[in-house]
Amino acid sequence: MRIEIDNGSGFCNGVVSAICKAESELDTTGTLYCLGDIVHNSDEVERLRKRGLVTITHDELSSLKGVKVLLRAHGEPPSTYKKAEENGIEIIDATCPVVLHLQKRIKEAYASRRPDQQIVIYGKRGHAEVNGLVGQTDGTAIVIEDRDGLAQLDYSRDIILYSQTTKSINGLQDMIEEIKRRKSADTEFRYYDTICRQVANRVPRLKEFAAAHDMILFVSGKKSSNGKILYGECKDVNSRTHLISNPEEINPEWLDGISSVGICGATSTPRWLMEDVKDYITRLCAKNG
Ligand code: SF4
């Protein structure tokens, strides 16, 4: 059996930097609070929990005072910074620079908007990054997840469209074409491709990798947005692609008649977890002779 881990899979720069910041603080103090899961991968969250990282909710943030809290790569709305200041909380800001830049652009667009303009974000409603983006507009930005969401827009008014950093390029293109088709001729439509290339640029290589193996194990937490997208891209070229969170989810029957397995993952998938999957398959093959 040939088993290969995709070298292009795994943590993106934003996640690497957030985890480095957390680990360096934990090395010194042994305890650190993190607002929400530091990464959409429960195995990595558990590894860091054992090192002293305590995941808290926004409600819990309100009741804490004088502690250090890490903000993860997804970013936060201005209300979080305000709450931290009120409670004497020291922020360790691990917001990814790509997200920070997008927040700044949306904030500026909102500050200089005309009354007839609608700020629209193509993204997943309730996702931490999207909440941070909507927060730049005092909660007024309209979030669209898909074509159904386009019904919320007023096509007789101007539209400015941005994208959550981890959405698919094809999905955004579809939204752009659909808005162009629906809008009144005399309205202005400005759109910006704000998708992070750390995800999008992986797609062509990942497809090649998926096509080169009999079966693909895509390792990703269930909450990862880019995990869903990248898994879908693999599945498109290799129907024997399975989405798993960890080795325990592997069904040994998947290996029947297979001579090569490719292991890949999302920007939130730790390398050590893909190595665990490889070891598991190796042991399974040895057991089955
Ligand atoms: S996917 Fe891109 S924007 Fe999101 S955390 Fe990673 S590097 Fe930053």
C-alpha cells in the first residue's frame, strides 16, 4: 500500500501564528484564555487544552476580569475589544493580518457610505470571521450564504460586496453574476474578491493529488468552512474521498481493493493528525497482511 500525505495541506500562516502565540504564552504562564476554539479542529483544541489553554465563550468573557485572552485568527468585532477594555482584560491579538485588512476595508467603506448603499458579505452567517466583519458596520451588513440569500438585497439601491476569506472563488463568482443580472441598470455594484489565496491556491494542486490516489482521506474538523470546500474539491475528482475528523472514523472496508491512499486536510488540520491517520492505515494494512 502506498500512503502519502499531501505536503501542501495543513495549517495556513494565520493558524500557525495564532498557535505560536498561544504556545509561547503557555510556556511562560501555563494558563491562557482563548475566545472560541483556537482552530476548527477538536483534536488540536484538546492538545492545547492539556497545555493550559482554556476556551471561553463571549458570555464568559463578560464575567472575566484582569486576565489575558487570546483572539484567534478569525478576528472579532469592535464590541469584543470594548468589553475587554471595560473588564481590564489584556488581549493577545492573533487575528490573521489578511482578516484584519478586510475588517479595515469594510470599516472604511461603512464610514464613507452613502445612505443608498448596501454593504453585503458573502459568507457563513454566525461564523466567527463573518461576525467580526459585520461588527465593522455596526451590525448593518447583509450576510448572504447562497443564491437564496440574495432575496434580502434591494436591487434598486447600490451594492458593495465582499467575501469571507475562506469562501470558494466559484461561489463568489456566481453571486457576482447573479447580482449583476438582478440589479437595476441605474444602480452601482462594486464587488471585491477578498478570498484568501492560502485556501484558494491549494485547490489545483489538491485536485491533482486527489486524482493521483485510489482513495483520499480528507482530515478536517466538522466546523471548518474551508475543510468543507476543499473536501468537495477532492470529491469532485475522486469519488472515493472520505471526510474524517480522526483515525477512529476510518472504516477498514474502505481499503478493500485499494493500492494507494492520499491523506490531506484543511488549513485547520494539524500535521500530527495526518501523521496519526497514516500510522493507523499502516497498522491496519500490517494486521490484514
Ligand atoms: S485562511 Fe487565510 S485569512 Fe484565514 S487564517 Fe488562514 S491565512 Fe488567514
